[in-house]
Amino acid sequence: MKEIRVELGEHAYPIFIGGGLLDKPEIFKNCIRSKQVLVVTNDTIASLYLERTMRSLGSFTTDKVILPDGEQYKTLDVMNEIITRLLQQRYSRNCCLVALGGGVIGDITGFAAACYQRGVDYIQVPTTVLAQVDSSVGGKTAVNHKLGKNMIGAFHQPRAVITDISTLLTLHDRELQAGLAEVIKYGLIRDRKFFEWLEQNIEKLLHREIQEISYAIEVSCRNKAEVVAIDEKESGMRAILNLGHTFGHAIETGLDYKGWLHGEAVAAGMLMAADLSSRHGWLSTQDLERTRKILTRAKLPVRLPPTLTPARMLELMAVDKKARDGAMHLVLMKQLGEAFVTNQFDPEKLRATLENFSSATESR
């Protein structure tokens, strides 16, 4: 088992990474301060891992909430089911929530924990690649609105992240591929050496070779932990973690959170960010092509959905958390392993990028 610390002073916490961690009660006991524990999961994960998790929590007073599976259910109405159960069972202010599942479960459970009685403990137990390398770490919690993704939320750090990599054995291929988008992101934004390693090993990750999967998760988490420790509330450097996300969130919102997975939207968004960076002369055409190639090898989409026009994308991108004083800010790239945030981009070049990736330009 590996342990990585997210160094945030009094809010510091461990990330445990290893096989079979769901079956280790001592890890849960060391992380939970209360006797009252509510496990939140979805109907897909419940059939696979809920019983094992509840068994490891046997020394606690436990209850569970099983939510429907899907990004379209990451809403205030669905989150209210968690709050209602906490109130019905008279959970106190020192209770603990356990988020067992992927990014949607982690986000909605974390936000419920941030809101209930002005903030209670929670633990992330991520079961997808995307959640294990990104959304479970850093304390970003949120639900979606029909006008924008993750627009309702709070920063609320977990007590711990317990990553059992054996859960990836039951992950659908498409979910695995979508998670690799966030793994590739770390190489693009700040870790060129890791990007080069990914170029050599991406097929091994797709084949779930355990040594390579473990290494990729560990390096990704170390990158995320280092950035979060520097900038917990995303006032500066942490924004680079959103490479491709302004484009990607627009895709997800435009599709009403149906059809594409988060990582798939981010993958297309990262390539669009690279394309725009190249159009400005910041990123070499060689690095642009290497970005395109690794995303394609990871079996990720590299074009916009046919239903989204450039004009619709621009409209959706304007509703973004990184926008400040009415100006859109994008995460772009100077080279492989170096990203930056800027509003100093040419709007015409942005439109050209969107048209280049669109299957549904207004002229067609």
C-alpha cells in the first residue's frame, strides 16, 4: 500500500492506494472519528462493493443511501435524498459520510457533507480511474445545474481517500478510457516525464496491467496533491488542473449530461486547448500532434459531438467558473508539461478551433 499526503495544514489528509483496501477495517477505523457513518453509493456500485464496504465498517453504526447511476442525477434534488436520510436517522454534527463510487458520487456526497449542519466529515472511496486520479482529491464538491456543470458547490476536504485499485477490474472499458483522459492531463500540464512514460505505456494501461495502472494512479495523485497543497481554493496555480475543462464542461452541458462521459468531454477539450495554443504560436505543431496521438491511442474522442455548433459551444463556454469580470479564461499550453491560464487569446482563433473540431458548423 502506498500513502500520499495532501499537505493542507490542519486539513491535511492521506491518500491510500493499494489492492484489497475495501477489506481492511483498520484503514476505515483510523480515518473515521464518529460512530455514525452513512455510506452513499449508486445502484451499479452497490451490487459490486457495498457489502464489502459495510463489512469493513462493522464497528460503526451505519446506514446507506443508494442513488441512481449517471451524471444527469448529480443535482440538488438527488442530493436532498442524502440530507433527508441524515435528518431522518438523526445524524449528529460529528457524523461521517463515505462516498463509495465514481466522480458523481464523490462530488454529490462531498457537497452534502459540506452542507449538512454546516460541514461534517466524509471519506472518498473512489472506484473509477477518473475518481481515483482526480475528483476524489482536492476537496472540490458540487452538483450540476441545467445551465452549467458544477456551478453549485463548495471546497470541503475529505478526511481521507481510500483507493482500492482492484475495483478497476470491474470497470467498463469505456469508463477506463475516460479516466485515462485525466491521467494524460497531468502529463500535459506539469509532468513532461510522465507524459513520455504514458507514450510508452498507454496500451498497458488499457489492458489493465496492474503495475502500470498502480504507477499511473500514484503519479497522478502526487501531481494533484502537490498542486492542491499550493493552491487549495483555486485562486491561482490550481486552475491549470482544468485543462480542457471549459470546452469539456460546455460539451457535457450541451448534451444535457447524457451521451458522453466526463473524461471523454475533457479529452476533446484538451485537444481543442492544444489546437488553440498552437494557433497562437505557443505550442509547437509537433507537441500538438503528440497530444492528438496519445488521446487517439487511448480511444478517446477528439472531435465535438455533431449536435454542438461552434456558436452553441461559445455560448456554453461563457458560463464557466473560471470566467472573471465577464472575461473567459482558458487553460492553454506553452509546451508538453507546461500549462497556463489566460484571457489573452484571440476570439477569432478560438472560433477557428471550434470550427476545426466541429461536425456541425453553421455553414453546413
